[in-house]
Amino acid sequence: MTTSITSSVEAAIERVNAFQDRLVSDYVAPYAVSAAYRSFALVFFYLGLQKVVPHRSAADIQLATIGGLVGLPYIQFVTLIGIWQMAIGVLFLLRRLRLAGGLFVTYQVFTFGTLVVLRYIVFQPPWITVLGIDVPWALGAYAAFILKNTVIAGGFFVLAGLELETTDEERAVTTEEGNQ
């Protein structure tokens, strides 16, 4: 009896997996790379635009501190970061991965470097007690910023891997055709 139930469950799972695989191969895979480029373009252009138009940011303290460390006033520093992000967005829109990649990687180094540069802001009291553990207050909002950038970086590495794999395959086919 239990083997019959087990095989029925396994068969149902296999059918669901086959259906999902068919959906992905037929409807997602053909558009995935283009969708990734457009998503990166939209996200970076939007993030940059937020910094170029006058507004108040949740990252005001952090950005003002970093700008001050390099000797730039807040408005000019944030505008520079906004232009940097918008340039990344435009390059993704144009599918210029190598150019976008250079700006993207330096942006991520800057982003994750803030954990080191701003450690006195991020990792200081006041504390929030979570399950008996004192957590720096800034980690709540700041952790979302870091987490977002971790996900974006992971997506970039997947996109770059797919694009470079395709380019290498195309080169190999071209070389092979040229040798014949």
C-alpha cells in the first residue's frame, strides 16, 4: 500500500516537474537574457535617477559620510553616484555587457566597501534586541541595501556567464567554419 502511494506521489511530482521544465524551456529560456538586460537597465537607471532628482534618501547619512571622506559635498557626491548608476543602466539597455560590467563591478566594490568604510555607523548602538541578540539598528535598513546588491550581483554573474558562454560557442563555430 505504501509503495503504491509513494509511486503515485513520485509520478505526480515527475509530471509537475516535466510541466515546469516545458514552461521554462518554451516560454522563459528564449527571453531570459533579454529580460535580464532590460531588468538591469531599468533597476540601475531608476536607482540613478532617484539620486539625480532632488529628494531625501534613506541613505543620506551613509552617503554624506562617504562623500565627506572623499571631500565632496553631499549633493555633488550623490549626483555623481546617480550618473554612475544611470550609465550602468544605459549600457545594460544597449547590451554592452563588457562596458556595463566594468562599471557594475566597481559599483559593487564601492557598495560592499561601505560595510568597511562605514562600520562605525552601521555597527554601533543603538541596538535592537532580536531573540536575545543585540543587533545594530542600521542593519535593518542597511541590510536591505546590502541584500539587494548581493542579489543583483548574483544575477549579473549568471547573465555574464550565459553571455560569455554564448560568445565562446559562437567563436568556436566561426573558427570551425573558417577551418573547413
